Amino acid sequence: MTPSLAAGMETPRKRKGSTDNQDSKSASIPDADMEDEEEEDEEEEEEGFNGEDQKVKIQCFREPHSQIEKRRRDKMNNLIDELSAMIPSCHPMSRRLDKLTVLRMAVQHLKSLKGSSSSFSETTYKPSFLPDEEFKQLVLKAADGFLFVVGCDRGKIVFVSESITKILNYSRAELIGQSLFDYVHPKDMGKVKEQLSASELYPRERLIDAKTGLQVPADLPAGANRLGSGARRSFFCRMKYNKVSVKVEENEFQPGPSKRKESQRFCTVHCTGYLRCWPSGTLGVEGEGDTDKEGSPFNCLVAVGRVHAPSAPQANGGVQVKPTEFITRYAMDGKFTFVDQRATTVLGYLPQELLGTSCYEYVHQDDLLHLSERHREVLRSKEKIETNCYQFKTKHGSFVTLQSQWFSFVNPWTKEVEYIVSTNTSHPIIPGMSCKPGTMIYAGSIGTQIAIELLDYNR
């Protein structure tokens, strides 16, 4: 073969070699891809391992925190359970109470026991050198009243001092063992029962379940101590007094029932004292063992009663150093919305007897025109208005002389008159004033007409 032919034949070899190179290159590319894929798989595996490690680490961190929270919740639940066991009002609940309700009951229980810390103790209520009997006599003499002890369950009188004879004309034997409600005015029984049945949960402190929003029943089982020992009590009530006079004894021809009706009247008594709870068996009271169960404490009211009589007109020439004052509050139409307790000593009415009635119902008819004019003035003025002396009818039918200073309270938001505050001063009978009894039947409508006039005027 010639060299040219040989060269021509070598050419395809080179091409073949080139193709081989290409094949080798193409073969090397999948190998590189395989390597890349393996590297990616390794990286993914490493990332997976790292993610699992992080999860394990997070779980290691979270587990102690959750355990801490669980221990904290367990401690709180145990403390709430212990607190619930210590609160008497939580015992009758059939279901488990939520935490807020238990805490609310605990707060109210502490409030009810607040007075016991300041109540008289056995060692500090009197000097050590003074015997009990002498101390009792000094207290009664200073208070000018009578001491009595009443059971809270049934209102049974378990003790009364001998001074009751001089005040209500009853002997101790007549009252001890009897019910207090037999001697209280029927209209005042509700108030006295409220003072005796002073439970831990007052009407304004009723419990509401935080989950359901419903009122939690506060009934306590029989024999439970529902009273806060040491809680103070002060209230007015009307009690019967046995008026035995010589005239009644001389009129023997009168029938018995009418005699009793005339001899039994009511007087206003101011009772001040505190609730007391004694363990069973500490008091040797006759008849109490039948009414109270064994082991149950004896709850009672220990109080001193003082008679408040309406002030009588002073004789001519008498000197009154300080006139008696009391405060009342009226609505726009002249109806009583608040009455000071001092009014009882002047007018004879208890505060609850005047609430809701019009002041014009008690004013003498000769003074209605003057008071109605002052009423209009005080509703339209921001200054204090002083009335002239006028006559006010007492509970016993007589008239007392009063002089009042009125001013109106205006709501700063609505700019409307909300009520009238009156400072009343009692004066002796002024000569020349009409002493004829006379009050208008429909005088209560005068205040309503004045209030309507003011509303029309403001429009």
C-alpha cells in the first residue's frame, strides 16, 4: 500500500478515536451525575440526621418545662383542695368547684370572720380586778338599757337583765324561754330575722360560678356554723311594753281583751351588740338542749337595748343648748329616699316607715303653700334654700316644729336634678302657730305636680 492510501485509512481511525473519546466523555458524565446524586443523598441524610437531632434536643428541652408546669398545676390544685376543705360554704357542693369560685368563697369567709379579731376576748374585755356581776351592772347603768341574749335559730330569749322590769315592765320570768318575735312589731320581724340569721353570704355577695355563670347555692347543712362570731349588729325595732297603770286596775268592769290591748303598746328600741358562738355544753341554758343537736354550737345575739322616745315639747322657759338635727333626702317629687336614724327620736317614725312617702303628707295644711314655694325654688336654684318654721306630724299624732335647709344635687353628666338634701332642725313650739290638727288627704300629689312643672320648664 502506498503511503497516501495508508494515510487515508488512518483518518477514520482518528475519527473513531474521537468518537471513542466522546463515548468515554459521555460515559464519564453519568458517573459524575451518580456521584452528585450520591453526594446529595449523603447531604440529605446528614440534614435528616441533623433535623432528628434538633427534634430530640427540643424534646429534651420541652420535657422538663412541661414537667415543671405539671408540678406547678398539681401543687395549685392541692392547695385549692385544701382551701376548699377549710371553707364551710364549700362543703355542701355536690360537684367540684372551679378555682375562682373557691377563692371567692374564701375571701367572703375571711370577710365574715373579720369582726372576730376585734371582738372582745375573755382577757381584755374588762379589768381583771372587777367581778363579772359588778361589770355587768356598770355597763347597764352606763347604757341606760337592758342586756338580752337571743338564740339565732328560733329567736328564743335565753337571758335578760333585771333592768328590763324598769324599761318594758316585764319580769325576767315572763321573758326567758319565750320567743323574741312575740314582743316585736309585726312590721319589724323581717328586719330582726335578718339580723339574727346573718349568714356568711350576704344577699349582695352571692356566688357566681365562673364556668357556668349560674348562681352557686349557698345552703349549708344543719348544724353547720353559719355565723361570724364577733360580727357587730345595730338596728332599731319596735317592742311591746306592758303599761300597767292604776287606772286600768281600777276599771275592773272592763273586759280582759280590751284591757290587754290598752296595756300593751310599742316603743322604739335601739339594739346594739354582736353575734357570738359558743361550743355546745358551755352554756347552762334551760331548754336549749332540746332544741339544739348534740355537738352543734350555740349561736346567739348578745345586745343591749335602749328605748328611744320621741322628744317632748319643752316647757316655757326651758333652755335647749343644742337643737336636734337630722338629715333626709327627697326625690324631685318630695318623696323620702333616705332618712337619718336620728329622725326617730324627733318624729317617732322608723326610717323604713317614711321611705317612699311624700313629705307633704305630714306637713300641716297651713304650711303647704310655703313649702311648695321653697320646693320650686330649690329645684331651679343652685344655692341653699332655708325654709321658715313649719309643723310636721309625728307618729303619735302631735306636731313638732321643724326648720329645714334644702339644696339640690345636680348630676354633672345629665345636668338634671337627682335629689334634694334637707337638714332639719327641731324647735320648741312657737307661740302664734296654728295648733289645730290638719293635714290634707291628697297632699302627696303636690310634689308630683311641682316635678312635672320643672320637667316642662326644662323642655
